[in-house]
Amino acid sequence: MDAYQRHRRAIGYWLLVLCAMTFSMVVLGGLTRLTGSGLSMTDWSVTGGLPPLSQAAWLDEFTRYQAFPEYQKINHGMSLAEFKSIFWFEYSHRMLGRTIGTAFLLPFLFFLARKAIPRTLAPKLLVLFVLGGMQGLIGWWMVRSGLVDRPDVSHYRLTTHLGSAFVLYSALLWVALSQLRDVASRTPSDPRLARVMAGVGIMVFVTVLSGGLVAGLNAGFTFNTFPLMGGRVVPPGYLMLEPWWTNLTENPASVQFHHRVLALSTFAAVVAGWVYSRGRSLTADSRRAMGVLLGAALLQVLLGITTLLTVVWLPVASLHQTGALVLLSAAIWACHTVWRPARQRETSEATSVTISATPSL
């Protein structure tokens, strides 16, 4: 047995830990946004990273914050204690990002020294590392957009930051599953279902991006009814901006409407995929994954509706973003079990053929 085979499961668990940390990073980032904490740190050095440790240091940090538009236009008169409460959210978010980088690099160097990383896996891990580094740069690029005249980050940059985080998480989870599952074949067990599940995964991701626009425009605070918006299927003011195409990303009413349509369409696609899978010959893990995916999709729809009806109540809104990650995880798992059939399926089919070919006595 070569070094890779000896360490394969350890590599898989290491990547799963990174998935869990990235999951936490996204959830914490959502809380940072929901609590209005994202602009509390006005600079970020590559080295160091210690928080203010004395009253004088806190006052210096608070003074820097007071020079920027968010304090001047929104939080004017905020106390130092109130500033600390938002500072810790953003500080924790950024430090968790650094911790993830360390948690990637050190085990990677260990496995590399043990010659446990094959040539086929090394490029994938390199891409994951680059994606993680880019995420930090995109985060600061996003924050900088809120440190100018407008005391809020660009909703385009916020959506880019959210989307890149979901791409990183998806890639981590897929590679981790490839190390942990005993894959028998690299071809789909059911090509048609595999295409359906890939489509579901794409729909989940697109819905997440539309959710980023909703968050960036604070569109969740408008039309807090369901299923109608302002008493109509299509909300009033749906095409109020000129030119018309700006309504796709600039009009809060349109953005919320599109998010609703995408979410319900994704749920319908999940249900259709689950119904279709019931009549197919699938492995046990595929059936489990499809069941979990259906449950996650239903829960996410309910959380989305509840977020609207409670006018973006913080605990529910945070659960809704967490639910998006759970739904994406279930979709990736279901995709992986169909695109990469487990070995036990192949073994059971071979056994069945052997039994059927044995002459009766």
C-alpha cells in the first residue's frame, strides 16, 4: 500500500474539517452582515491581528471608525461599548479566515512531506488554497466599498464575496467526498439523474447569488407577506427603473421577487428529482442523500418564508443562510453519489449476475 492509500481517509477528514470551518465562516459572515458589523474595522494588516488590549487602544480604534461614513451617517453618537459589540463580530470573522488558512497549510505540508499527495490530487489542493486566498482579498475589496461616501458595501461585491465562499465550500466538500467514499466508477450510475442533480446544484447556487443581492439591497425588509407581494403576484414597481435591465440587480422589489421564484423553482426541481429517483436503481447512499436533499429543500423554503414574515428577524435570517449551506451540502452529496457510484453497488450487481447465471440444481 502506497503512502496515499495509507493517508487517504486522513486527507478526507482534514478536508471535511476545512469544510466545517468554511461553513462556520459563512454563517459568521452572515451574522456580521445582519448585525451591521462589517464596517467596524477600517483597516487590516497582513501581519499581527491582535485586537485592542487596552482602553487607549480601544479609543484609538473607535476614533478611526468615527472618521468613516457609517459612523457619521448611521451610528453617530454610538458609545464605545456599542462599538465593541459590532467590532467583535467582524474581528472574529476575519481571524477565522486566517485560522482556516493555517489549518489548510500545515496539514498540507505534512502530507506533502509524507509523499501522501498524488499528482492527480495536488493541483486540486492548490486550486483550493488559491480560492481561499482570493476569498480574503474579495472580502477586503467588499469592505472598502463601504468606506467611501455610501455607508454600506456594494451589493455586487457582497454577492461576489458570498458566491466565492460557496464555490470554495463546494469544491472542498466534493474533493473530501472523493477521498472518503469508496468509489467504484468515475462514470454516473444513472446519467439522466446525474444531469438532473447537477442542474439542481446549479439552481441552488444561482438562488444563493440572488439571496446575496437581496441582502445587499436590504430587499428582505420590503413586501413581508407570502405568497403575494403587495397583494399581487408580481410586485408593484417591478419595472420602475430605467433602463429596464437595471431592475434585475438594482430594484429591491424585483430582486426579492426573483429570489422567491428561484427558490420555489429550486424546490420544485428537488421534488421532481426525488420522485424520478424513486423508480431508479440506486445505491443506498444515493437514496439517503436524495432523502436528505428533499428535507433540506423543504426546510429552507420554510425558513425563507419565516424570514420574510418576521421582517428579517436576526435568529431566523441567520438560520435561513445556514439552511442554504445545508441545502448545497445535500445537493453536492447527492450529486457525488450519482456521478461517482460507490463500490458496494458494483459488488452487489456482480453478485446478482453470478447468482442468476448459476444453473439450478
